[in-house]
Amino acid sequence: MGTNKKPSELHPNNKHNKGYDFAELCEAFPPLKSFSYVNAYGTETIDFANQKAVKSLNTALLFKDYKVKFWEFPDDNLCPPIPGRVDYIHYLNDLLKASGISENAKVLDIGTGANCIYPLLGNAEYGWQFTGTDIDAKSLGFAELIVKKNGLEQSIKLLKQAHSTQVLKGIITETDEFSAAMCNPPFYGSQEEAMQANTRKLIGLGNENDLNLRNFGGKQQELWYKGGEKAFLHTYLYESSMFKTQCFWYSTLVSKKENVEGMCDSLNKLKATDIKIIPMHQGNKITRIVAWTFLTEEEQKDWNSAKI
């Protein structure tokens, strides 16, 4: 995320295609002003290696563009970059519309975190109803406060996943009907791996002299999972096959390109009826959304006709 982002890198519906208007952002969230400065190129920006500055900018974006009035959580929780997160929302909306779901979507957000970011953005942009899940009670407590302070109790409900090794089991019931499930899985296999990645990122931002900084925040369950992204994703895939008719589209972000081929092989074995791979830019790297469904064409028609 940065001020020099090319318009073509973001979804056409993304409000941040043309960069940031810092005057408007500082008006929406005055604390941002103390972190903004004009760089050598005459561009107003912030120090993206500074965690508090990054959090301030993202709070300002939510206040200015997404009708959010309250967004507070501990600094050691993950602070998501809004332009990248809302891109996932826009691409998922494209998929739902192409499937005949243009309104009244119900979305399951797996690992909603203390910041509750996907429910906030999906509700603001498309009026989606959300169920957010997390394994951490404290994170859910902060998310619940965000929901309440923004008056979204009727649109967003939160559930605790009681078992850290499960993704959908214990959450989805036989009577649930979700238009989509979405997930931003833990990328790393351990704390050491996460911190090594942060060191590389800080060097890229020009802060090789202060490698103790963490510009992203993030607690254990947000950043790493035993076996890393691959292990988490394969648990998710397998459990999704246990609830084939309760969700139209399952989806997830996939950070590592090499994991996509294995996912597709597994999904074919699990008898997914359709698999979509949607490339997406997040910051300086390309990530992708993988989406799949187990519904037959007939079941898809029945799903949509039942919602009319």
C-alpha cells in the first residue's frame, strides 16, 4: 500500500485507484496529520515502516470512505491495508454477480480478527450480511466493540471457533446458507518465519538499521499456523467438502503461488464443480483469490430461484 500505486493495480471499483488525498484524510481523522510529510518528490505520504502511522492512515481511509466511526484495537493485532482488503471484496462481488447473486448476500468471514475489516468493508460497499469467526476470544471482543460502536449489530454477527485446528467445523450448521465464504489465511509456519519476512519488508522500506520495528502488527493466530499457509488451506478445503450445499462459493486469498496447483488437485479430488483463480495485486506483490463451489448447475439454479 502506498501513494505511488498505479491505477491498473486495483479493481476498477476500488475507491483508492487514484491514491490518497491527505488533506481530506487528515480532516476525517486528524491524528494522521502528525504522521504525514512531503517527501523528496513533492508527494505527501507517511513512513510506511511506522506501525502507528500505517494504522492512522488506514483508520482515516475507513472514516472517510466507508462510514466507519470507530476502529480501535491493540497495536499488537494485525492492521490491514484497506486498499488491498477492499479489492478482495470487489472481486468477490464480481463472482457473486456472475453467479446471479446481486443482493442480500450472506458472507462467512473466516478469521475476522480484532479489526473486523472484511465485514466492515463488505457491508459498507455492498450491504452484505456477515458472520465473522475467530479462535481468539480477545480479538472477538475488540471486533464486537467495533461492530457495536458502528451500529452494525443487525448486519454483523461474530462466532468463536472453539478448536484451533478446525476452520468450518463447529461454525457452519446444516441449515446455514452462505452466498460466499472468504478468508485471509495465516501465511507463515512459525513466529520465526513471520519475523524474517518482516525483516525483509523493512529492508525494502529502507529501515535496515531498525529491524526491531514491526509495521504490520499481528498476533500468533493472525500470522502463523502449524504447517503454514499450505496446511491451513488444505484443512479449509477438506472441511468445505463437508458442507457442499451450505455455501455457494468458498474462497480464500493465497499468498504463495506454488500452493495453487496443489489446491486445485485437492479440489478436483474432493469433486468441486468449479474452481476460479483470480489474480489480485496487494501492495508490491501479486496474490490471488482461489474460489470453488461444490454445487451442480441444477443446484445453482435452485439456489438463485429460492432467493428471488
